[in-house]
Amino acid sequence: MIINGKSVGDTDVWEYYRNMKKLKPIVKSAFLSLQKEFECIVAEGAGSPVELNLMNKDLSNIYIADEFNTKIVLVADIQRGGVFASIYGVYNLLPNKLRKNVIGVVINKFQGDMSLFDEGVKIIENEFKIPVLGVVPFKPFNLGFEDSASLMNYTQDTGNAIITVGVIKLPHISNFTDFEPLVVDDEIELRFITSVSEMSSCDLIILPGSKRVIDDLAWLRERGFEKKLSSKKTHIVAICGGYEMMFEKILDEEAIESKFKEIDGFGRLKGAVTFTKDKIVKKGSYNIFGLMVDGYEIHNGITKKRCKSAKNLYGTFIHGLFDNDSMRAYIFKEINPDYQGYNFKEYKKNAIAGFADHIDKNINMPLIIDALYD
């Protein structure tokens, strides 16, 4: 659990629910703080807002809407199917107080001929009595990776790829945005792999960050990855938790992640990593392998250097490594000298602007804005 940017430890769902009385004031305080700074706040929900057996324990949907009497926009994913039942069910299961605050519904990720849904709009508006704020056509958007679901929800054009990169999909993989610059790189084919056999077709392996380094280290051994990852013949970029695994030893004397005080790593890097209770969380500019890069750190492990290299191995604590054009060129030209690279910052700027324009064209924003000031 993370509160105001700081980890307060691992909790199971029951402990989370028991802490609800303590957590609600924290969320309320955060909202009030934002309210002083901004004219409009978007509180994005997660999952269903009408889990009736959990309504009094819901922080991610109902609490803010109920506590601050906010306006509500429902968003229905038509790709999943059952969009009419979803809209009708959610709307009618909302408490009366909240139902009155619903501005309308957005139909998201529509594919095909938009006119085919004209009748659907009429049904929702005339029979359900819910305004349709817009029908948004599906548009690929390979930015803003939030969780493991994002790893299955991206599009990639590999027609011009000259390098194949395999990211080992750890059970507790973290910091998914590390891979965004590779997904949109025309010269890179990015794969998320879960077996040793898939490594042979990859030019480079990324051992990514992990929320549970020791558990994922054990998983890699159970799946037979150790021989390949320990071999100096395997080209690897190891980031944060993956970097920690590359050392000879991981020392966990304070039992941060394990009951064992000492765990063997893969041994590609000399020395040990020591886990401490105080997590390092910061961002800045760093000298990584002789290049100045922008990035951030979030880790419990401590060792002498933020980055370290060995034969066919680059390891670092720094996330956001591939956001830096110079770093991608440095690593990938070693794999294939024909790699040209691209301007990720410019791509990101244009992609966000283009997607915002796409949303603006397909949603009745004036209606939403008018409702906010009603």
C-alpha cells in the first residue's frame, strides 16, 4: 500500500478494509488539497462503482462522489460486450443521491461503422433515460501503461523491426512505462516472454522492475531461466529489481521481502545488494554509462553504484532509461549498428495531442462543462 507517495507495507484485502476509517480521511485530505489548487478535478474510478457488498469499503469510485457530491460520467467499454446491460445496471444500482449527479455515459472503444450504433444511442437515451455524451472510436494509444493489463493492450507495427527485445513478464512486474518507448519504436519488435524457449529468438532481454524481487527471483529459477540469465552470452538490460537480481547476493537482514537473510542472485555482477526499510524514491538527471539521462528511482535495495555493466549486461536502478534517445541509441547500436532511433519526447507530445483531439471530436464536452457549473 502506498500513501502520499510512500510505501506503508504490504497488506491483504482484509487489513485494507479494516483500515478504511484511517484511509478515508487521507483521501479526503488529498481531494481538499487539490481543490485549493485547481478549478476542476477528475477523480478516475477503477472497476465497478456498484459492487453492492463493498459499497461502504469503496475508496476508488463511490467515496469521492458521495463525500463531495461530484458530477459523474459513466464510461462503458463496448469491446467487452454487454454494453447495454452494463450501462443500465450500473445506473440503476447507484444510490439515488449519486444517480441524480450522472451527467451521462460515454461509449468507449467502438470499432466499425459508427452509424450501426445510432439505434443504440436512441435506446440508451429514450428507454434508459441516460444522455449519451459520445461514442469514441477505438484508437491505439501506446502510452500511459498502468498495470499488467496494459501489456496485453497495445498495438505494434513490426514491419521495419531490426532488433527483437524480450521483456521477461515477471509475476510481480512493475513500472510498465519503462517499455513504452520500445513499443512505439519502428525498429524494435517488443515481446513479453514467460518461458526460456522464447529467449532464443530475442536479440536482447530486459529483466524489469519487480514489486516482489525475491519471489520473482524464485519464479525465474523455477521456470528454468537461471542458466540463460547467468550466461555472459545473453545480452541483458536489467532495471531496478532486475538489476538487484544480477548481483551475487541479496542481503535481507531486516526481512523486508524474505525470511532468509541472504539469497543468491544470478552472479553476473560482483558484490551484493542490501535491502533496507527506507525506500529510495527520487527523480533527477543521472550519469548512466557515461550518458546524462533523466529518470527516477524507487527501490529498497542499496549497492555502491546506481548502474553497473559487465560483458553483454547493463544494469541500473534508474527507471525511464529508454525515454532517453541517447540511451536507446547507445544500447541498441551495440546490438545492431543499423539502428537509427527516434525522438521519443516529440512522439509523446504529438501522440497525446492527437488523442486529445480524437476525444474532443467524439465527446460532447460543452455539455459536460455546462453540467459542472450547473
